[in-house]
Amino acid sequence: MTDQAPVPGSPFDRLVAFFSSLRHFNKSFWVANISELFERISYYGMKAFLVLFLVKALSIDDTTASDIGGWFGLSVWGLAAVSGFLADVLGYRKAMLLAYALLAAGYFILGYVSGMVPILLALVMVAFGTSLIKPSITGTVQKTCTPGQRALGFSIYFMLVNVGGALGPKIAGKIRTDAGESGPSLALTVSAAAVGIAFVLILLFFREPKAEAGVERRKFRDFARDFRTVLSNGRFVLLVLMVSLYFSVFWQLYYGLQFYASKVLHLNDDQIGSLVAIESTTVVCLQVVVGYLVRNMKPMWATFIAAALSAVSMATIGIGVPLGVAIFVLAIGEIIYSAHFYKYLGSIAPPNQVGMYMGFAFLPIGLGDFFGGFMAGRLFTYCNDTLKQPEVMWYVFAGVALVAAIGMRLLARGGEAQQQAAA
């Protein structure tokens, strides 16, 4: 969308104007985002079955597998902030080519090697490559869009991410089921091939965006200084912990659900992939509608409701509600969260440091992935093997989500009190 006044006329006229506006995004914008679609298909196709893959490939227990998965998730999200500096130094084109080459090699190696060390090294390659892609794609959107295009540009980016999140688990689950013993290796080969397509797209069609005039490249010491600054804000640290708890529950789609669905419900990988895909499919279909309905909601209430819905989602699994319904509820919460979290984070940050704080928005996602992996294997093993009541695991996660909801609400109330006192 270019910097134009709203288009008058019928809804049909406005719809035509919207699709016409898509032509104003340049080629590099579309190439980068389409490559991201293939990368997300690869990533979520692997992530959806990672813990089950590790259990079988390494002959390890559920706890160890979910611990490795948690460390992997923390690496992906934690490295994203640091990798942003490398992307700036290399340029986005070189950074994406490096990332996709690492990812293609990592996925392929992961499918065909055996032993703890080779598999962990392949996961390191995947984690680093994935962390390098995120700042490269978002940076491309920022630089290739005019101010008037950016809102729509990032909406397109998020939509394609979730399309990949929906397709990846479904494709991988189908392959893993239909191909039998060779299914896991073949699914990872498909992941490697998908990022290979992304590599070719960038190599042939992507051109480096022009640097924004007057914008000075940040140095690593700036990142280290900012990190110390945000950690000195107690409310921000508490917010990160509360949001990390929320994400530790959200990531059970890729941890607890895998154990529960395969070992308690005895679902095959195709069925598990279809279940995981419900979350991203819901986001793709309902992001605009739900976002519109909650657009005027206060950020503090939105984040509270998102965490509360995740508690409801976990509890409903425990009482036997179909998994698809529970995942749908979890997805609605994620839509509400994503629509308002940045506003909420901005309310925690000092007025002159909002941009700095936004740079650390990925931190609780990574920590949540780590905590989720740490808890899932231990809880499932205890509840399933010792208690013989695997559904208890979901009640515990519901409690974790409820703590996150209450904690975020209390933080928001404390912020309101401070603002009123200052006034």
C-alpha cells in the first residue's frame, strides 16, 4: 500500500484497490517473504516432531529429548538478537544465502546421521541458520517498504509465516506416516529441499535493499549496553518471566502434545501433524477478524486474556475435550497476544527507550521454549509412568498459564498506579 488516502466507494472497490496496492511492493520484498514461507515449512515440519525424532534416533528418554528440544529453541530465539548484527555486517542477501545453505545442510545431515554429537551439531547448524533468517527477512520488510506500506508489509510477512507453520507439520506428518521406517529421514530431506528452493530464490532474484539514509549501523557493544539497561528494569524482567511462562505453555504444541498424542492417544504422525497445523491455520484464517474485534482492548487485558485462554486450553485437554478444540482456543489466545504485546511492552519501557526494549521482544519466546521443553519431559514421565494419570500434566500447565495471566495483570496494575502517582 502506498501513501494514499483511503479509497472511497463500495467494499468491492476497496478490495480491488487493496489487491492493486500489492503491486507496489518491490520484487525483493516478495522474494524474501516467499523464501521465508519455504523456510517456515521446513522449520515447523522438523520442530513438530523433533522430540519424537530424538527419542527414536538417539534411544533416549522423553526428559532428555525435551531438554535438547528446549535448548534448541532457546538457541534459535536467543541467537536472533545477536545474528541481527551479523546480518547488518554481511548484508541481507549474503546473510540469507549463508543461512539457507546452513539450513539445507543441517536438515539433511539430521536425517541421515546417528549418534549424539553429529545430531547435536546438525541442530546447531539449524539453530544458527534459523536465527540469521529472522532479522534478515524483517529487516528487508522494513527497508523495502515505505512508511505507508510497512503495516501491510509486516502483515503479509506474518501471514506467510503462519501459512508455513500450518503446512510444515501436515506435510512432515504425512511423509513420516506414509514412508514407514524411512519417513523421518525423508521428511527432513524435504525440509532440506524446501530451504534449497529458498536459497535459489534469493540467489537469482533478490537484490540488496538500499540502506536508510542517516541510519548508523549499530555495533555489538551497543547491544551489550542495551541488554544491561533493560535488565536493570525490574518490571521488564518480571514481564519477561511472566511472558516466558505463557510461552512455555504455548510451546507444548511441540513438546507435551507429541508425547501425549503418540503414547497416550496412540495417534500416528499424520494425525499429530494435522493437530499441530490447526494453530497456524486458525491464525491465518482469523487474525484479521479477531484483531479487529480486540483492537480497542487495553494491552494489559489482552495479554491477561491470552494467557487465561491458554490455561483454558490446557485444562480442556485434561478433561477430555478434543485436542483440536483445545488447540483452537490456544490459537485465539495467541492472536490476541500478538495484536497487543508490543503495546504492552511499550508501556513497561521508559518513554525514551521504547525502541531498545522492542529489540528484546523475542527473549521471552526463547525462554518459554526452553522452560517448555524442560517441564514437558519431566511432567509427562511422572504423570504417565508414575501416577498413571497423564492428564494431570495438562492441569499443571493450566496452572502455569494462570500464574502468567495473574502476574501480567498485577504488573499492569502496578504500572497504572505508578502513572497515576506521577500525574
